[in-house]
Amino acid sequence: MTPGFTPGLLCLASLLVSADETPDQTAASQPPAAAKSVNPGINRSFLDPEMDVEKFLDRFEVESREVFAARQRVLDICDIQPGMRVADVGAGTGFYSRLFASATGPDGWVYAVDLSPKFAAHINEQAQSGGVDNLTTVLCTERSICLPPESVDRAFICDTYHHFEYPQQTLASIHRALKPGGVLIVIDFERIPGVSREFILGHVRAGKEVFRKEIATAGFTFEKEVSVAAFRENYLLRFRKPSP
């Protein structure tokens, strides 16, 4: 696969079929389109054409946010090597996408995948102004990350899994996009009744064990939970797509 996607690609990749897979096989592997959202409306604010990106920059890219403060430790855990292809799923304002682009080097590529056109436009602007030329934004759908089969070595989901309205369909698209042996990193919030903040209890639909089971059901092998010293409310799980 060549990295030359058009910025803001709208799910064109979902129409691509690998050389050893017929269209009928691809269709048969898709989960039913009639699946119900597990959390209707959770992404409404991100789809608002009037969404204020600056407001999210003030929330996402601040040292008081655990996943921002611990970004170097998280980057080390992801073990991004020069030349790798990386999917940052739910890239938001794109600060991890830019870190990954630096880590992959000129021979690698990063796909900043997001549902929000405003976030995609912001990431494009930041990449262009920063001279980052190995990063492409991918405007995904609620059911697919819109990348071709076996196109990435790493998939990264940070504080976004609980925003998946159709988790099994989205996970199926991630599973297809990962190369055999590829790694999936998931960071999300601990949801523990009586312990977690009220915001988390009301916003995050389920706890770590439920999410871990959903990801395993989608065909990923759980490897381990990795400790991050700066995390108080977050956790980090590592999965792998089995090799044949």
C-alpha cells in the first residue's frame, strides 16, 4: 500500500479489497448494518458544524489531562519503529498523531482517523504549518475507520473507545486494517461505581472488563495491561491481531 491518501478521505478505503479476498468474502465478513448504537448521540458535539476546536484544545492539550501529561511514556509503550504505518483512531486534536509521525520517520506514515470534519481540518492545518508530511487525515464513519485491509502496524485508541457507537463494527474494521501480528493499544477511563468521578460514571458506558471482552470477541488477543505512573483515572491495554 502506498501512503498517498487524499487528506480528509471519506471512507474510500472501505471500498478497497485485498488481492486475496473477493468482494463476496468481504461482504460476508461485515457485521450487520442494522446493529443498534450502544450510546446514541455521544458524538453529536463532534459532528456539529459549528464546533469550536479551540475549546477542545483547552481540554485535550493541557498537562492536567493524564494522557497528555504521560504522552512520552505512552509513546514508549506503543513502540513505534521507523517505517511503521500507524492509525490514530479518534485522533481528536491530533497531538498523538504528530508524535507518531515523528517516531515513524520519513519512511513511515500516520493516519489520523476521526469522525469530526472540524478535527480533521485542524489536524491538516497543524501538519501543514509544522511541516509534517507523513500524516494523512481520514474522515471515518460511525461504523468503520475506513482503512484498507492489512495497511497498518499499530492502531491506537485513546479516550475514544467509549465513543464507539457500534463497537463490534468499528473493531472489525480495525481488525481488518491491522497487519497480522499488528498491535492495538487502548486507553480509556476506569469506570468503577463508588470510586470514579460522577462525570465518568455518566459518560463512559462500561468498565474495563466489558471493553476488554468486546475487543477479544472481535478477534484480538489480549497481551497485558501496562502501568503508567501518571495515570489515576485511565488504564492502558495492549492487544494483538494473531498471525495466521
